[in-house]
Amino acid sequence: MRPDGGNILGLGRPAPSRRAGLCAMVMALGLALAPSLGHAVEPDEVLPDKRLEARARAISAGLRCLVCQNQSIDDSNAPLARDLRILVRQRLQAGDSDAAVRDFVVARYGEFVLLKPPFTTTTFLLWSAPFLILLAGGGAVAVNALRRRRLAPPPPLTDEEKARFASSLDTGGEA
């Protein structure tokens, strides 16, 4: 910025401040992330009863989209996720409890449909695998350290090797 308030190009408008640049970056980031923050629930799926709709959203937030696999059915635009959202709403309108709806979907699709599967004997390996892998890695490191301790130290240099080493140092490494 020039001392007279103009910018480098000589135009009368001053260069934007750092704060304005930061605000613009934050706004651009917000606009870029805005589509991912919304839900995929379409207007024709929304129940007129706000309590039932809130229950449906809570249930569908805990169910995995079987197509996307990293999103809940509430966040996914996949046709199967839409079908599952409609199924959840139909079961709620029929008078099922939240647990009954979840149990119905799990009975149809298995525990994989749950974003947070319960700790049972069938999911034991799923929940314990990270700890078992960490334990196995720690064991491998310990075994390797013990093996290195048990190795005999290298034999000392012979007089001939010492002389050759000393001569290579004297000649600058050209032996």
C-alpha cells in the first residue's frame, strides 16, 4: 500500500486489510462446507408431527447407509438410504417404539446397519481389534529389543584393520 492510501497499482481504492482477507476465507470455507452440513431428508419425507419427525431423525442418525457406509441414512442421498428413511417413518407412524424400529431394521439388514454396533459376543473382535493390534505391535517391539540385547557384541578390530582405518583417516578416506 502506498503512503497516499492508494494501492500498488495506483488506483484510489486501498488494498484489503488482513482481517478482510481472513473474513473472506472463512466465508468461502463456510460456503464450501454448507452442502455437507445439511441432511439428505427430502421435504416429501418429513412427517407433519414434529415429535415423530424428531424421533425419526434420531433413529436414522444412528443407522448406516448401506451404499455409502460412512454416512448415516439421514445424511445420504442414496436411493436405499431414502427407502430406509421412509421405512423408519412408516414404522413410527404405525406406533412402533424407537427400539422396535431399530430392531426391525437390524433384523432385516444385520448389525452392520448400526453406525455404533453394541458390544456383544458377535462384535467382540470388531471392538477389541484395535487393542489386539496394539498389543501385538508392542509385543513385536519387545521381542525385537530382547533379541538385540542377546546378540554378542561385534569382535574388536584386529591390528591390521586398525592400521588400515588410521591410514584411511590420514589420506582423507582414499584407501
